[in-house]
Amino acid sequence: LFDFADQGDDFRLEVIQKGAVYFNVMPYTIWEMQDALNDCRALKHSNLASTSQENSIKAWDEAVAFYTGSEEGDVEGGLRGCDSGHYGQLMFALAEKRAGNFQTCTGRTTSGSGGAFSQLNSDLFLLFTEGKEDINAAFAHSQTAYCDDAELVKLQIVKKMLIPIIQGT
């Protein structure tokens, strides 16, 4: 058991601030993916299909946005990468910061920034893309089996999102 009474105010402030962000953003990211899957499965009701597809893709994109945050920009790996010392505030930024600590940067550079970015974020964005493609395929082929494929992708994403939380702890 960890005794916070033995820690200074700076430590307690950091724990509260980071805990409030990460332990709210991560579940909300998971919820948005689940919302996308719920809408995907609603395609069985043909009169709801077009609305379901729009809502499903929007929810999946929102999951990515909640994971990433707005400070990272639209360049692969974020604006600055894991070697820069500047980070955003959400899960993406935590993965970038911990990649430097645990030497898990990809070595690839981001467009225009010259900085490597975390292997974890690289893997996660491939999974985010795969999930979105599965959802689009479900509507393109009118088959909810693709929604089940997206569910499996969601589970992989959730497992990977735990990595920076554990590393940060």
C-alpha cells in the first residue's frame, strides 16, 4: 500500500492532475469506440443504416481524438515526436514521453519535424485505422461480422493503451 502522507505537495499535485486526466480520458476513448460498434451493429435495421454509418464513423474518430488531443497536430507522430521534450496533455503525449524513458521510439521521423515517435502510438494508429476500415466494410457489405472484427481491434487498442499508464506509474 502506498502512503501519500509520506509524499510532498508537488508529488500529490502531480498524481491528482495526471490521474484526473488519464483515468477520465482512457475510459471515454473506450466508450467512443464502443459507441461506434453499437452504431455499426445497428445496420441490421436497414432503415437506420445511413445514420448508423455516419454516427459509427464519427464516434470512432472521436475515440481517436480523445486519445490524441488537439496539441499534437495532424502530422504522424505529433508535431514534435518523443525526443523533443514537449508534450501535449492526453494519452498520446504520455506514450510519447514514456517512449523516451523506455527507449521505445520508432526511429522513424515525422513529416517535417525530424523527431522519432513512439512505437506504441505507431501501433495504435494502425489499429485505429484498421477498426475504422472494418466499420466501413460492415456498411459497404451490409454485414455485421465486420463489426465483430472491429470489436477485436478495440480490445487490442485497450490493451495497448494500458502500457503508458503502467509505464507512468
